[in-house]
Amino acid sequence: MQIKVENLSMIYSPGLPYETKALEDINFTVQQGEFLGIIGHTGSGKTTLVQCIAGLLAPTGGQVVAVAEDGTETVISQKGKEAFQVRRSVGIVFQYPEYQLFEETVMKDVCFGPKNQGLSEDEQKARAREALDLVGINADEKGEASPFDLSGGQKRRVAIAGVLAMQPSVLILDEPTAGLDPKGHDDILEMIRRIRTEKNMTIILVSHNMDDVAEYADRVLAMDRGKLMLLGTPREVFCEHEEELRSVGLDIPAGPAFLWMLKDRGLDLDDNHLSFDDTADEIIRALKK
Amino acid sequence: MASDPIIQLKNVSFAYEQGEEVAPEAAVKAVDGVSFDVERGSFVAIVGSNGSGKSTLAKHFNALLIPTEGEVLVDGMNTAEVAETAPWEIRQKVGMVFQNPDNQLVSSIVEDDVAFGPENIGIEPAEIRRRVDESLKLVGMYEHRKKGPHLLSGGQKQRIAIAGVIAMDPECVVFDEPTAMLDPKGRKEIMSIIRTLHSQGRTVILITHFMEEAAEADRIIIMHNGKVEADATPAEIFSRKDLGVLEQPFAVRLAKRLRESGIEVPADIVTDVQLAEYLCKLK
Amino acid sequence: MAVRDITLGQYYPGDSAIHRLDARTKIICALVYLVSLFVVRSFSAFALCIVFLAVVIIISKIPFKFISKGLKPIIFLIILTMIINLLFTSTGTVIATLGPVKITTEGIYRAAFMGLRLVLLIFGSSLLTLTTKPIELTDGLEKLLSPLAKIGLPAHELAMMMTIALRFIPTLLDETDKIMKAQTARGADFENGSLKEKARALVPLLGPLFVSAFRIAGDLAMAMEARCYHGGSGRTRMHQMKFGKGDALAFAVMAVYLALVIVSRQFDLF
């Protein structure tokens, strides 16, 4: 499934003194199986954008279209039965999703989505098992446990499984690693990468961590004050447009940021390197010159 | 340097109550036999994985928790004794900023929230006004003083929370993962305020998951399963290979790579700025 | 964002003569006004209440549109009250008969009367909250109630509870919004279906909402303790309250108004 975002606009409280333009004329397309990173400050419109894509907010202008394999187009961002069906193929994991757990057992919680889809009890359980398996939770061991007895990292995985159980073809994650320690952080990102490969799922990752986005995403979309500022590969965005990112106060990954710092202090080097290895090599080259 | 600790931990253990059927010795200790001193005016970072006991430990520094074994002395006062009568005497010396910026603001007006602490300790109204204005200016939120917290960003709310603590004029400020819920801009702002507070001579204890932040401290304490796993300068900590939970900061990894290719980099360089300045001098 | 549209209990920043009055004055005046609405027995006297309120609104410089939004959440309650009055008043001339129910002139009169009274009640009390900062409101209440502390009324605690409630209303609304969205994303349907189905969809919402509320309460209690909170004793306040000339004037105006309302009972025109 391909997602087309067309002339998307969102105005909150139109006509009132505190009217805010959360999104202004956004256009882009996400291919099936693509890993898209979305960056931007708090309040730049990232969250509004992904909520429109997931059909949770109705935009005040433009539309989000889902294009199926066979070419049929459905507008997600509108009411109605058809859109409701298609919306189910877009899963969204909110920030701190573990706060949303509510059932008595892990199994029941993960079954919530499939149950709403109207599946039989056996199908629900099968879906839940598969989803728990994907996030690395053993359904036999933890299935009957209360979600509240799990560790923080496990709770988050269960919450993600709850979305995966609906078998979406697009998975949106809003800051999935917030508040985790470095190991938990890496584990979650590796898990997302694995799920993507196994299921050929489209991943849309909203993140503040530029290093993660540079490492995992195929393309990066930068938002600024409701507008789409940049869209391109991590190299294009972080290396070729770093001045623009800086001008709006956004971070760039550690490597180019450090190269830029050296250049700013008068060292003669090329700051168009993204990975850690390339950064190190460039510094060594510059110093040994 | 003569030792002048503001906080002393003596064999501190803490176990959360597990319900009656669990025998006390079987209860899981969130903090297990921890001893160390925090020097007045120092900047200490405490790191460790989720569930390592660092937040529980932090709540002992201002008598929010009282150890089940051992004792905590704050400026010579035993927290277990003072907590019975007047815990605020400790809490006005050791202020605390929490992780969630939303859940620690009491009032729906910024300046009234900042005044909350000083009001509790019975400061004169005019002096409260002066302190509130001064603290809000220090954190750069003075122009927002009449606003409601729900209109501010996470980073701004966290700055208000810090101002609220500073208005009590504490000698020591404990930050319990203050940047965990913030975006990079918010994180930078908070770190810069922490540096300012430290430069004013206040003791800073920073609990964090971000190694780049910990690298700025004078000293890093690593917690693991309720125990102190390591306690040393950032340079020493980051050069040790046996510390599993740690992710080395970018500058440390880069310095290591440079050394491998024959460029000499001193071991005490742990932050980006230090490394950049050093490398530029080389050339 | 929809849950955010509620204006009832919100403060509208401003610097009008009304805004500048001492909170205690405003609380007392608002109370007197609310009482006056129950003293009134005729529409002609209501005209007086309306004119008075209109003048206060004009002085306060709050857009009427903003005040009227406060009615939104309770419009249902008002209509219900009016319908009950309309249907269950049996005195007066019968106009129409719907099975066992009779619509009478008296019923219409009472429905209109109650509706008007409720609307004025809402406007009067929202004018208080719109022109008074929540914190001043709670401070004022605390001060007004403090004489009752001697007979065991926890004035400070009540005021603190109100302060916190006001502070966390937006937070809890946001939280509700977030949970609803997350569950909508997992196929829950809050919008379609019968009333019963809608009610059932709300059940899974309550669990996480309570958990959130308790988490917030726990965090906040911890933060308050860390900031030396230990009840009302030995506490000072940054804002000192004092009555000024404006307050004296307000009390005088209020006294005249109340007198007029009471006198109007003698001259019920219609």
C-alpha cells in the first residue's frame, strides 16, 4: 500500500484568536516497504501529520490517499465505512504506549484490536500470538500475566504488539524509544527493523534522535512550523541541507555535527559525512594532511 | 581538598513494601547497601539501566524516602530523624526536579507555581516576589510568567519546574532524568541551566540515560541492580570496558578511533567540545 | 482538540475594572447575584438581572461569544429542565394534549422561567471564573472560609484541592484525547453505533484514564512534598490580598442591585 499525502492542511480553532496552522499544504508519497523518518521540533506539526495519515484527525484541507497494490485509491482522511476499513491497515503507536494498556492480561490487551476487527476468538488469539512473537514476548510465559506486572520495556513491547495484531501494512511510531535506557533504545529500534524486513511493512518513525533517523531511515522528512521543510535521503537532508536544519534549531547526527564543529573552529575538512566511520576517516585524513 | 560532604550515604538499603505475605528478608531491595558522599559544590551524574534503582536512590537525598537500612545524612542531619518532625528543613537544602514536566507543576499560573516552594517555607511576600522573578529570569521564562503551563512546551515546563526549585534557594539540586521526555532543543536548554547552577556553586546531582550529559559531570556513579557498580571520573568510567550497561559518548568513541590510527588524544577528553578544541590545537 | 473547547471554569486574561477587583469581592458579589436569581419571581424582574449582567459583561470586556461558549456543555441539562417543566406542570390553561401529558400556559411560563434562570446562573458564575485567575479564586475562597477553619472546616485543603483540580483539567482532557485516539487506532469506535454501543466503547477508556490520573496524582504528591509542602500551617503567600476603593464601590453597587431586586417583587408586572 502506498500513502499519498496531498495538499494536506490543518488549522486548529479556526477564526478564534488562538487559531494555529498546524499543517500547511503538505505533499509527499510513502512507498510500500519504505522506512520514513520524520523530524522536527515539538509543535512543528509532526504529530498532527501522522495522526492525519492514521485517519485519527480530519484535515481542514487536502487529503491522505491509500493506494492499494491493484491501484485502487481510497481517501483515508474522511468519514465513512470504506475509509474506516482502509484505516485499519495503518497502525499507529503513540508516545509512551504502555500507559494505554488496560486489560487484565497481556493476551486480552493484544486481542483488543483484532476483536474490534470482528475476528473470531481463535483468530484473535492467533493474531495476538504472532504479534507478541514479533516483539519478542513469549505468549506462553507472559500471555496470562497482568500487563502491570511487566517491566517498562516489556510493557512497551506488549503495547506495540497490540497494534501489530491488527496486521497493518503501514506502522507509524511516535518516539518509540522515549524514556528508555541505551540498551532498551537499541533493542526497540532493532525490533522495528526486523519487523519491517519480515513483514515488508512501511515504517514511519517520528523521532528526535537524529542518529537513529540517519541510521535506520531510507528517507527523512523535516517539518518546521507546520511546513514540510526538507525531504530526502539522510545524506541529502543532513549533509547537504545542514545549514537549513541549523537555522531552525534542529539537530544533525553526531558525526556531521562534530565535523561542523571542527570546521567552525578553523579546521579544513569536508563535513559531508554521515556515518561514524566516515566521520572518523575524514578527521584522520584532515589531521594527517 | 578537605572533604566537605553535603550528602552522606552510609550503607543505604531500601525495599518497597511487597505486601504482608512476603518476609522482609525476601523483599527485593531496590537499593542495596549503597555508600558514598557527595561533595559540596560538585557535579555528580548517576547512570544505570531502567530498574537499576537510581531513581529510588535519588529520593533518599531529600527524605522523600527513608532507608530501610543504613542512614542518609544531609548537611549532617539524619533524614530518618528529621523526616519525623520537619522534612522541609532537608528539602529546602536539597531541591528536586522530576522527569515528567507536566506532573510537577501545581498552579495554573507560571509565577504562582514558582512561588509554591518559598510559600511553603514561610518566606516573606516581598522576598518571594524577588526570588520568583530572579529564578524565572535565570531559566529564561520571565516573559511567560503570567501564562498557564498547559500552553507551554515540555522544555519550557521543565524550566518552570527548575525555577520553582531554585526559588527555594537550595544548596543542592537533584535532577531525576529531567530531559527524558524532552526534544533535543529542550534538552540543551535544561543542560545549559544545569551548568549555570553548578557554576553558581550549587551541588548538582544528575540522573540520566544520556551519556553525553553524564560526561559533563565531575564524577559518574553507575548503578546496577541496586548497587554501585562504579564510581569514578567520566574519563575513567568511559575507558573501562567491563561496564556493560554503558553506551560510550560519541567523543569517547571517536577519540578511541583516532588513537588507533596513531593520533594522540588524552584520556580525560570525554565531551565533543573538549575533543574539538583539542584537535584544533593539534593542527 | 474537541474536548478543549470547554470554557466553563476558564480564565479570560484582561485588565478591566472587574478583573482588578479583589477575588473575595467577586466571590461575594457572584453569590449575591446567584441568590438574587432565586429571589426573582417575574420576567420583569429578570430584566433587571439581565441588564445588570450585561453591564458587568461590558465592563469586563470579555467577548459575549466567549462567555456563551460556557453554555455548550450544559445545554442538554438546560433543555432537559425546560422539557420537564413543560411536560409536568398541570396547572394553568391547557393548550395541547399529548396522550396523558398536558401542555399548559403555566408549563410554558415555568419552562421559560427556569431556562432563563439557569442561563443567567451559568453566565453569572462563569463571569466570576472568567475574570478571576483560578489561583486568586482559590486564595479568595481560602481567605473567606478561614474563619470556619476554627469549627473544623479544612479551608486550606479545600482551596488546594481546587487549585490542583483547575491545574490538571487541561492535562486530563489531553490524556483522554490521547487514549481515545490510541483506541480508535486499534479499531474502537466512539462515534458510530447506538447509545448503548457508544457507552460500551467508553469502558476501555476508563481503565487507562484512571491509571493516568493515579500516576499524575502520585507524581504530583511527590513533587509537592519535595517542594516542602506540609499543609497550610506556616505558609506565606506571594500575593497579598487587599480591599481597595473599587471593592467598596462594587459592594455598594451590589447592595443597591439586591435592594432593587427585592423591591421588584412588589411590582411584578408579568
